[in-house]
Amino acid sequence: MKRVLSLKQSFFTLIPDYLTATVIGGVVALLVGLLACAPQSHAQELPVNDAYNEYLRVLTISGELSEPGDAFSLFEQEYSMMMHLDSLKQHPWATIPDPVLQEDHSTRIGDRETAGFIIVPYDPRFRTYWQSLDPGGQHDGPVWQGRGFTNDLSAGFFARYRFLSVSLRPHLIFNQNRPFGLSPYERNPHKSPFAYALGPIDWPQRFGDQSFWTADWGQSYLRADYRGWASGISNEHMRWGPSRQNAILMDSNAPGFRHFFISTEEPKDIYIGHLKTKLFWGKLWESDYFDENSANDERFISGLNLSFNPKPVPGLRLGINRIFYETIPPEGIPAGDLFKIFEAFTKNSFTDDTNISGNDQSDQLLSLFGQWVFPESGLEIYGEWARTDHSWDWRDFFTEPEHSRGYTLGLQKTFTLKNDRLLSINTEITQLEASKSGAFRGYAPFYVHSRSRQGYTNRGQLLGAAIGPGSNSQYLGSSLFFDQGRIKFFVQRVAKNNDFLYLSDAMIQNEVQNPNNNKYWLHNVEMRLGTSLLFFYKQFETDIGLTYRREINHDYIFENDQNHLGVKLSIRYRLSSLR
């Protein structure tokens, strides 16, 4: 057995108590601050699902925000890009009314000349959702959209003094949580009756049988910046990689989790290109609707995101993401696990006389991604390829790279229309269903792990792609940007957890349906059709959306088809230049 130093026996007592992470983060931030010898500020980042995020991306792809040979086109900070909008003579949203609080240009959040104290409110925003039959929705952060109404109110402020900044942006959420039929498949008596019935993962079908309120810290953080580097403590949710609909390793479908991070605040010039990176260490929490074992409620998670833009190819971005998570035992995790994100990629590197399989307590998720923008053509292509298991060695990898893999491929094309209108078309496919190697080689579906039983979740929601384990998606959408807002349409097909259909015979038992039904008739598929309208009126920003879902073979029962309807209303009052 490998000899390890328990975190409870070392200085790094990050786990099981989060207090030390706070202390470590504070010490690092203090050291960074003491080193600061020049005024610093940091460019506030847009929330990952903000309408302006999509708008700036479309402008970049169309060439409006990028010059030929501009090496920073894919790394520009969003607020710097928003300030650049002021210099454009024409673009669709050029005539949108200014926010209530007018700031002098020198005090804009992204500006680096200001060293004094500033405090700016975030726009207050109210969102309400309604789901007709079953829970739905995605890319909604801490919100879980149960059946009936779900209401979310958020507000807050951003403050900065020289190199230190703080964001406080909490959410207050109400869930009506109306009842609906749960899965008919047998559930573990040691688990909650509301737990996910198709595998060992903390992804509840329903969060209890009552209406409830939730308070969440949202996109809140405390950080210090110095010469293009940043460190601090954050509760922000993240999206990694270029995918729009289903980022495989890190997406915005779950509440953020507390974590300590170190990252580049600006791209680093490494002579052959520009580099951005982020490392974090944090804690994930079990929901109240998984199991009865309080000893496994917490998991340690660490991650690395690294992306590179080569100077000879300005529109190209390549990157790697890596995640490890594991259940925190009573004695704490080994100190060496803080650095698992840097360990070898093959299992044979970890074998010894007592561990001939090379297995350990943690689950690894790894992805490679690429993005290539051609502004002169208004075209972007992107993709992410992921693995949820180590290869035994490099020979194993090259002979069977498809084992435990998933992928996303996407394309976005923009068209400049008359009257300063922009049309964007996006198509994306995601495959998380197991490859054929799963027929004769053991594997775990994406986001599921045999030892960290809650899987890749936080507080009962997925940290990865919204479609979930063993699922596939095909998406086609378009957005039209005009002088008063945006109109969006999309169609999508989602095949839900095909891995369960292939691995289990539970759906062809007498008590569920006629056992003579062929399994290939029973795929649980959703056909989705949606539209939304975003429009600006004075200082109000309103987003109304409607999604229709036709579900085929609900619960893998032949011809058990259902119709779902989802409605969204979001109202934002534009107080400041912050989003």
C-alpha cells in the first residue's frame, strides 16, 4: 500500500473542514497583496449564461470585434469587449438605453487605470419558471426547476480596492415542487425514495414532497489580482471549453461550490502563443435525497483548465481539462491528493504489490478541446473529447481510445443582414453513450463512480452536461439579433441514458410492461422545440421563453409518451454596467 500523509496530520487540513481552505486562500491573497507594488484592477467576468456573452461571441465570430491577426480575439476579457462596443460605429444593440447609474469611462469595471475604491450594484433580476409535468431546464446554476412554479431572485454588488475585489451575488429561490409520477424501477431501501433510480448518482428525481425555499451564494467570490494572476475563494459555477449546449467536464447546471483557486487573470505571453489556466480545490455536497449514510456526504474536488492560443494561428484555441473527485473519509484525504490533477494518465503508473489493478478512491474526468474561429468567414468550429476512465497504459490507449469516451462537436455560422441585424446558426452534437468496448470491458457511465457514490454532482445537480449519464443530444438553433433584442429558435433530440437500456432488463419485467416488447423499441427520447424573445425597453431587459418537449417511451415503457411544456420569464433592471 502506498504510504500517504493524512491531511489531518499535515498543514493542509483542507478536508474535512473548509475553514483551512479559507485560511490558505486568505494567506495567499495577503501575500499577493503585500507583493503588489503598483495599482491593480481586475476585469470582471460576465456570467457564463448572460445574453451579452452570446452576443459578444457572435460579434467576435462575425469579425466585428476582431481584427485580422489579432492574437487576443479568443482571450479578450468580456468587459473589455463590452467597452470596445462603445467604439463600434454600428452593431445591433448600439441604441439600447444606458443603465440607470452612469459611470465615467475611467471607472468602468474592466478599466485598469483606476486604483481607488469603487462599489457598483449588480442588476437585480427576477426569474420565474413553470414546468407542466416533470422537472426540466438547464444552464440555470443553483435553480432546480421542479414541476410547477420556480422563482429566483438575485441581486448584489461588486467592490474593488486596488488589487482586492469582492463580489456578493446571492440567490433566493422558491420551488413549488408539485408531485409527479416517479420511476417504476426498484429503488435501494437504503436510499431516499426520491433518489435517481437508474444508477448510483446523487441526481434526485424530486427534492422531497413539499414546497421549499433555498438560499445560495451564487456568483460570489473574494479575490486578489497581481500582474495578470488571480487567487481567492469563490462559489461561482463554471463552464469549461467551447461547447454551447453540453460542456462535458464543467457546465452551469448545478449550484456553485466553495473552492480556492489560482488562475491567470490575463493571457500569458509565452513567446509562441498565449496561455490561460485555472486550478482549483474545493468541496462538493450531497443532497438530502440520496442515502442515509452521513459519513459520505462530502467529496473533495480538484480541477485544472489550460488553454493555448498559438500566435501563428490567431483564431485557434486548444486546451485540456482535468477533474478529480473523491469521497472524504473521516480521517481526511491524503495530502498528496491535492496534486492528483498533475499525476500520470495511465493506471499502470499506480500499481504495486497490494494494488495490482492501479485503482484508487477517486474518479478522473479528462477532456481535450479545440476551437477555431474564422472571422473573415463568420465561422467557428469547435469540439471536446472526454474520457471518464484511465487507460491501463499508452498501448491500451492507442488500441482502444474510444473506451469510456464522450464527445461534443459544434459549428456556428454568422450572417450580417440589413439594418444592422446579425443572424447566428449553431449546431451541436454530444455523445455520452458508451462505445462498443463497453460490451466486453467494464466501465462506468459518465458522471457515475463505484466508490464516490454520489457521482459528479453538487447538491443533487449535475456539474457536467445537462443531458446526463449515457445520453446523446443533437441540437440546431438560431439567434437573430436586432436593435431591441434577440429572437431565438431551437430544435433538439435527446436520447436519455441509453446505457441503462443496454445494461439492464428492468424495463422488460412483467410488473413494468409486456416482456415481449423488443428492447430496441424502448429508447427514452425527448424531441424538444423552443423559442425565446429577449427585448430591451428603457432600463428593463425581459426574456420570455417557451419549450415544448415530446417524450417518447417515458421510463422506457413502450408507447408511454408524454407532452411537456416549460415557460420562462426573466426580468432584469439595468442599474449599472455590470451584468
